[in-house]
Amino acid sequence: MNSIKEYIELIEKAVKASVPETKGHLEGISDMLFYSLESGGKRIRPLLCLEFASCCGGEAEKALDYAVAVEYIHTYSLVHDDLPCMDDDDYRRGKPSSHKKYGEANALLAGDALLTHAFDILASSALSAEQNIRAVKELSSLAGVNGMIGGQYIDLAYENRNADADVLFTMDALKTAALIEAACVLGCIAANADEGKISNARKFALNLGLAFQITDDILDFISEEKSSDEIKGKSTYTSIFGLEKAKEIAAEYTEKAISALEFFGENANEIRLIAEQLLNRNN
Ligand code: GRG
């Protein structure tokens, strides 16, 4: 079993190496992709992808392309989410967001390029054609209309009206948990895991994703700066349930996620650790 630190190092190298080379008039495009891919993200999704590959008996290194592809989708979603027509955030990870640095049209293009290249990375992976096709299918569907995009649609639809707990659940399950599910499932696929393992990875990811989003809401709530959600008066777990109850709910979902790992026995020890660390994170 590799350590989390070693996996993160592998991911950093692979992300750097994955940016398409450009020459002459096109050089600026690669700069924009690097800018958003290399701005200090936690790499949670690619880490989970490698961890699930290893936990299912595969070699984590073989899942690297899948891990990087999921990080590309995550990065595109952040670039587009920061645009003035979406959340209108000037900063991302303490640096000017892509549209602040390169202009709105270029940021839109950079997000599109990240999204498109994610599927090139999957299709070019050295794993079998069957594995790559399954990976494309899972990632496109979990990032698509019944996944992350659907979650963002609900988020926009509730900008100016109160959401109840049921709406929040569906929104977070799609907006946040679906891509985490893609990361875990693609790790399983890279290891040729059976459907029993894949189904438990999905259960883990749904619960971890919900805990992750509620923790994100809590961190926004307790941060000194007003978040764009607060400015827009969006409903979140803290606005509906209050801070203490939101913390309890996040801990409950983390426990449920950890229970789904029982199926994998001791092989999932590092994933358990990651789930606990994500609950107690401060960024
Ligand atoms: C615009 C197509 C489109 C989708 C947007 C994912 C998303 C949907 C919006 C991004 C904003 C947001 C609150 C997403 C929820 C998931 C989340 C908490 C993202 C932040 O993930 P981290 O903490 O980010 O893993 P880092 O910076 O560590 O990479």
C-alpha cells in the first residue's frame, strides 16, 4: 500500500504531464489550463480514484489516467462555476479566478478544453478498450445531466427561492457526490473490480460526497468573508439546520460512508482515514 503523500506526488506529476502541448499561436491555451489545474487543489478525487484501484487489488499507477481525467472535469466545473453568469467569484484558491486572469470568453474556452480533454485522456489510457469505454460511460453520465450538471441546474433554479432539505439532498448528491462517485468507480474499473465492489464504492461516494458538501457549507459559514452563496441568499445545510446540526449531519454521513467500506475489509484503511480527515478539514 502506498502512502497518501506518494499518491499525491504521482497525481501532481501526471496532471502536469497531461496538458496538451501547443505551439505558436496556440501557446496561450496551455497556459490557461495549467493556471487552473496547478493552483493548489486538494486532489481529493484523483486520490480516491487511486485508493479504490489499490483497495480493489489493482495497481494504483494504472488508474492514473482515470484519476487525472476526473480532476480535469472537476477543474472545468470550478472554472465555469466562477464565471459571472454562474457564481461570479473573483477568486479561487486565493488566486484570481480564470476569467479574472484571462477574460470571460477565454475562461469559458479553458473550461471547455478541460472537459473535452478529459475524455481524450480516458480514450488514450493504456488499460483495455473495454475498461476505457466503461470509464467514458461512467464519467460522462456522472458529470452529465443526471449528475453534476443536473446538480448545478438545481443550484441555479433555487438562487432566489428557499430550498428544503429534500432539494438540498438531491442538489448535493448530484452537484458534489456524483463526481466523487465517478472518481471511486473509475478506480474500481481500473482494477477490474466486480459489481459488488463497484456498488459499495458508489454507496461510500454518495455518503462521503454529502458529508463533503455539508462540510464545505460549514467552512463557508464560519469563514470571515461572505461566500457567494450567502450573498445570493442560497439555502445550505447551515442556513436550514444551523451550524451544530449541520456538523452532526456531516458526521453521520461520514459514518455511513465508512460503514460502506466494511465490504473491503482492511484494504480500505487509507480510504477510512481520508474520510475522517475530510470531515475535520479546514479548507
Ligand atoms: C458549472 C458545469 C458546472 C458545474 C458546477 C461542481 C460545481 C458544479 C460547482 C463548483 C462549486 C461547488 C461548491 C461545487 C461543489 C463541490 C465542491 C465542494 C467543490 C470544491 O471541491 P474541492 O474542495 O476543491 O475538492 P479543490 O480546490 O481542493 O480542488
